[in-house]
Amino acid sequence: MSDNVTGNIKTQLPVPSNWPEDIAYLNDLTYSAAVTSEQRTALGRTTTDLEGHARITAEQIATTQSRARIRIISDPKHPAHKQRGLFTASDLPPDSFILLYQGHVHTNSLSDTNSKSDYDLSLDRLLDLSVDACSSGNESRFCNDYRGITERPNAEFRDCFIQVPSEKRAGGSKWERRVGIFVLSAGNAGLRKKGIREGEEVCVSYGKQYWESRKVVAGFRKDAEMLRVATAALEL
């Protein structure tokens, strides 16, 4: 997959602490050369299309690192022991935006997809586009699945929109689709009304399909540890 780096976010955040040297840090999405100009244009939305989705401001993007930080996990009982996790840097109430999921946008064709990636997330199913944080991304790539860590997730992936420059739109900007990580809502019974407290790990649910896929991959790779983790996750 070749990079066509044409991101729209102007905010340039510094590379955070505990960032791995072999992964490129991104402030915005990069795009495969296979993504057409029509697909790029279609990621933009009119105001009517935005109903029911969060609109993320430039200020929220610029303050990402005041909400989330990467830590090396030292707990030997943690399924990602000695690896990285995403932790809150402040108290975050229910439904709070935490950060965008940055990575490399590609088409879902086999020739444009990294079959070995564990960081591939759907960006727009109708446009057949996904975003992969395997080789490049931001802090969001270190958000772990809740299984084996806590009783339930405290955050989730949600579709959202950010404002980006556009010469063709009135006012010189347009809303463009992204995926972000958000604190879960409080729920009807208010069981999650505290949100996520400072210093807690941000955990989402990858879904059983993810772990079933990992189990299959582990069999092909003959990776006993991957198989163990995937099997344990499916049993929870």
C-alpha cells in the first residue's frame, strides 16, 4: 500500500511519551493511492447528514493529549503485560470525546489491505474504506479490549465528524467523516455516570468477531500465545 499523505488537520501534536520508535506518529489520516478522489469527496457530509453524530472541534483535537496518555503495562496479570495501553490523563464524564482513530485509509480490496494487521477499523462501509493503524497512527491504537482487564468496557468507537478546509464549500470548510473513541454513556440506569476517572485504562470491546479472526490467524501462524489470548477472550 503506497501512502498519499494529504491530511487536513492543521494541529501538530508532539510525539507522546512511550511512543514506539518503529511506528509513525500521525496527526491526521494518510490515504492510499488506491483511494479515489470521488471516495475522498464522499467522506464529506452536509449538515443534514450530521444528525445524531458528534462534531469534533479543532480545540478538542488539539487537546487530545490532555485526555489520554500511553503507558507501559507493568501488571503481570494484565493480558497486555509489558505492552502498551491507553489511560486517561483527567476525569472524563460519560459521552466525552477522547481522541480520533488515526491511521492509513485504504480500500477494502485484497491488494490494498494488510492481511496481517490487527489495527484495521471500518471507516465507511458504503464507500468500502477502512483505516489501518498497524504501521502509523496515534495514541488510539493502544486502546485495549476490555476482556481480561475489567468487567466491561468503559469506552467505544463512534462515527464522528471534523471540520476540514474546502475551497468548494461555502465558508471554506466542510464536515468530514472520522472514527473516534468516546466514553460510554451513563446508561438508562445511570450505572456509568462516573465516566472514566483519571489514571484508569480506556478499554473498548473489539467484538467476538475480532477474537474469532485472531484465533484463526493464530492457527495459521502457529502462534501459541496469540491462540491462548484469543481463546481466553472468547470464553469471557
